[in-house]
Amino acid sequence: MIACVTFETTKVTDPVLFYEINRAHIIHYVRDPASQGSSVYQEFYDRVKEIIEEQSPRPVDIVEHNEKITDFSVMLRVVLDIIQSEHAQSEESGEQCEIYVNISSGGPDYAAAAAIASMMVPGTIPFSVGTKEYTVDAEGIRQNYFIGGKPVGLTKSTYDPRQLPSYSIQIPEERLVRGLRLLDERNKNRMSVTSGKMIAVLKENGIWYRDTEKGDPNRKSSQRQTEAVYYQRDFIGKWLSKGWIEKDDLNSRYVLTNEGRNIIATFYTG
């Protein structure tokens, strides 16, 4: 698991115990590591390490990363390096490796970088942790986050805004997403999803883009065979390669994976 520690402990330690992690990469930042005793940030890191060592039912290898957590580019590099290193070690050992990335702890630069890095490397599992109970009650909030009787929050003043560097992440192709949604709808309604039926539905919805209607009208069987090949190549093959569908051998049909469901729930929903 990869996590970042600032002023949280439970949001880091609870997931370690929940997922039964065997190695935890903990990112935090202390400007002068030599003066650890005077750093509140070091105290939070030390407490996280202590809780994991005390409460984990299995040994956990804790790897400390002292990096500037307020720098998006640094965080993207660090998280990517950790993910890629863990994958490389997994391939060398021949053992399956699940890498969890906690985007709930740490500051906004870490959270944004960690989420993007997780999506860049297949097989990485980003997750978030919601707060069930706070350590500060309503009166404590008024005492600590109000000034002159007015709510201010934890931050009293800010530096000037810094624009984040831009990284291109390609949005899925529209026809593939809309076609996938049609497949899912027909599966839910227990309707036929044979090549012929799906091709007809794709044509009805303006998603089929191959010009297969100009052939000899007396050779419809040849046209159907050609269209079936295109459907396999242009839709089924691409859905499979992206991990959006899988074969349900029991019912002899393709069904959406969890990733496929996430895709149709996110893109081109209008």
C-alpha cells in the first residue's frame, strides 16, 4: 500500500489492517530530518508506524519516503516510481502483487498525483477512506476553526495559486462506450446479444460506422458474414482488450466487467 501522512493516523493505519498489507510505503515530509524531535510531521509519521507495528497481525515492511508532499510533480514521480518498482519485483519473483493506493490521506497535491498515477499503471487499486467519526466535536471546531466568531477553517492564509502540469489521459472512444452501454442494456433486459442483433442495434443508434450496405442485395449472407467480422474486430475485440467485457460461458454471452460498468457510468452519459 502507498499512503501519505500529514495530520492523520487512522486513515492510514485502518486500511493497512483491513487489506492485510505486507509492505507499506509511507510518504511524508520533514524539511530537516536531523531535527526530528521538533517536527510535528515526524510525530504523526512515527505514530502511524507505531500503530501498524503494534496492531498488524502480520509483519509489515514499512518504507519511509521523505518527499515534498506539496509538489504535484514530485508526488507523481514518487508514486509512479513506487508502483513500477513493486510491479517489477512482482514479475521477478513470479508472485502476484496487489498495489493499493490510499488517496484519502495527505494533501491535495499528493491525492491528485496518486489518483493519476494509479490510473496510468494497470492493476493498481486506488481507494479512499471516509471519516466515520471526528476527533473534534462541534465546540472544538468553533474553538479551533473560528476567528472572531466567524468560521475560517484550518488555513488562515494561502500562497498564490500554482497551476498543475498537464498530462494527457485519453478519454475512451465514444462509439465504444455507447456500444458497450447498449450491450449492457440488452443483457439487463435478457435480450439477444448475438452479432446480428447487436449490429442492428448499433446501426439504429448511429454507432455502426462501416459502410456495408452497398453490396449486392442478392448476397445478404455474405454481407452478414462481413459485418460479423467487423463487429468482432471493431467492438468485441476492443472491449476485451480494454478489460471492459468478459465471456459468460454459462449463458454464452459477453457481459460487462466492473471496469466496463465504471466506464459506462462515467463517460458519454448524456
